[in-house]
Amino acid sequence: MPKVFGKIEQPLDAEMAKFVVIGAANSGKSTLVNRLTGAQVSVVSERPQTTRTRIMGAATVGSKQLVFLDTPGIVSRNALRRVSRTVVTSPWLTLGEADFAILLLDAYKLTQKSDAVERYLFAQLEKNSSVPAIFVVNKIDLVTDQEKLAEKIKEYMAKYPFIVNGPLFISALGNTNVDELKALLLSKTKPGDWVVPAHASSDMSDMLRVEELIRVQWFTQLTGYLPYVVRQRNVGWEEISVPQPPMTVYTDIKSDDGNTAVLQSHVETRSTKELIIKQELIVTSAGEAKILLGKSGSKIKDIGRDAANNIAKALGIPTRLHLQVLVEPDSRIHISKVYMSFRKGLVAVTGIMGVAVLLRYTIVPDEDKIIRSLSPELRAEYERNKDKRREQHDAIMAQIIENSKSDKPIWDVSSPHAKRADDGSK
């Protein structure tokens, strides 16, 4: 949930504009938003897809407020199945919120690597969007082939007819031409209410901010696929008072005649605020847990220590962070594996018909237990498809029983959806 600010104080001539920053994974979107806001609104790592959902940042200059919507990186069509639905849909849904789109392209990638993602991005923009866009080319300091870059920019500028400014060449990490870009964005504001107070750089709640700061640590310290499958669950958030050693305070007090000073003392009790956060990091196998923990727990300790330091700086309060690693098998995978194992076993039945009939009543071992472990959404989807699976199962069972009465092998079972030559279908 976003942070609630209450009534926002703003000048009578307040102006505002919203910009969605959209581009391929690892093109520098979060780094650019942090530069433009002057704060660490979005977490940054060298790994792509560190940003997993839409994040709002803001910068207020005088009576003008710029609102930036940082989005997960666009992925190519071939990679859609490998990332979560939120990562896939968030950039496109956020596009509808904005007054302008900042189309951010990685100059180094355009000249040195495949630009399949950029082609997919612009193809989708051309079909589904008419949002005015500002064409920005990042990482310009890494480019050596200027001629190839110029060709690529010309190609992509022609793909989207709603580009109103650009190309602008910047280096978000090196802070090159970022001020010039910000000046251009300030010229795009129109009269309107601010969405956050002038001092705020984001509407992110403290809880979400903490989650992001923890997550960036395992993205930084882990390798391979593991950072992308770790899930977080908050189980504790408490602000406590920690007693401090008492302090003796001495005071000089003059006597009534004004000539004699009397030294008096008193003891003051003190305490400081401290935030205690407990969070579970969830993986799906013991092997993943072992990697996340590290040797003798060293990896999870490093993640917790570095995250706690960053949380303390971000929230301005000393923080104790307790991380626990849990293994929770993915129920969706297990349902699929159990059912497919049953289907494979069913079509390979070589025993008597009674064995096949017995299988009719054991379609999925511990099915109820597995179903109860699913999320409400997955449970509803499973129930919707249950009748269809039952029909398929009954059709296979009918074939097995029919085969047992004929000379055909009992395991000679075809798919209930397969077309047969003898029924006239082609």
C-alpha cells in the first residue's frame, strides 16, 4: 500500500506532470529515477529485473512537481513465460497513468548486443499506445561505434509516431546531461494538484521500502536463478524503546546574594527508539535454502547485516533485522507432477481390469491436502478445470475397460481428443 500523507500543502499555482519510464531490463531506468529525484527511490543492482513492480518517485522544484513511474524491464516475447505476470503487465498498465513516456534505450546494447527486446517494445507501442514520448538514450559513455548507434536511433525514432522530444543522450550512472533532461521535463508540467508533499521523494510505504532494501541485497550477493525465486513474508514489525545508561546533569545555580554559586546535579533517564523487523525468506527446495544460508549461515548473515544498515539510513532509526529461511514446495508444481505421473501410469497399465478400475478412485494421492495448500486464486482455477480433467480420465478408463474385453492390449490407449481415421475425421 502507498503511504498516506493526508492533506498536501501546495502553492496556488501548483503544476504537475507524470512520466512513465519504460525500457528493456537493465537499461538504467531505476538509476535514472534516482538521479532525477535525488533520492534512492528504486533499488539498483547489476542484475536485470531487480524492479518487480511499479514504483513512484517525485521531484518538486518550486511550484512544479515531476512524478516518475519506474517499471520492471520489458522482456521479449520468448521470455514472457519465465517471469511473473506482474513483471510482464506492469509497464503496459502504468503507461495509461502517465502524461508522457520516457523511452529509455541502452546505447551500449544497441551497438554491441541483440535488440530483440527493443523491437518487441516498439512493436507493442505502435499497436497499443499513443502516449507522447521523450526518446532518451542512456549509457552513452560506453559507446564506441557512433555510426551504428546513429543508424539504430534513426530506425527506432521512425517506429513510434508520438515522439515529441529527442533523442537525448545521457549517462544516468555518470550523471551526464541528466540536469538537461530534468529541465526539459519541467517544461512539460501543467496546472494540477501535487500527489506527494514537497519534501517527499516517493509514496512508498515503509514496509514496501524495507522489502525492497532487503531484496536488493540478495540480488547483489546471490548468483544464478536463485534471486528470482526467493519470496518474502513479513512476520514482525515493532518499534521499541531501548533504555540507555542514566546521565548525570550538573547545573550552576547562584545564591540569593548573587555572589555564591551552588553546583547541583540530577540524574536523567534516557531511551532511544529501535525498529525490530522479522521476515521470512521462502524457497522451494532444501538445495536453494542451503545456498541462501551459505556456509555456517554466513550468506544470510551478510544479507541481513547490509540490509539492516541500509534500512536504518533510509528510515532514520536503528534497526535489528531477523531473517529466517523457510522451504515451502510450490504447490502448483506438485499438482502438475502428481497428475501427470498418474496419467503416465494409467496409460501404461498392464495388469488386470480390476487394477485399472481401482485407479479410478485414486486419481491424485492426498489431493485434498494439496488443494488446501493452494492460494485462493489457484484453488479456484483448479476447481474450474476439474470437470474437464475428470471427463478426460473417464474417457481413458472407458478405453482401458473396452480393451480388456477385446484382443487389443489393455495399455493401448489414445488421447480422448485424438482424431481417428475410421470416424471420418481428417
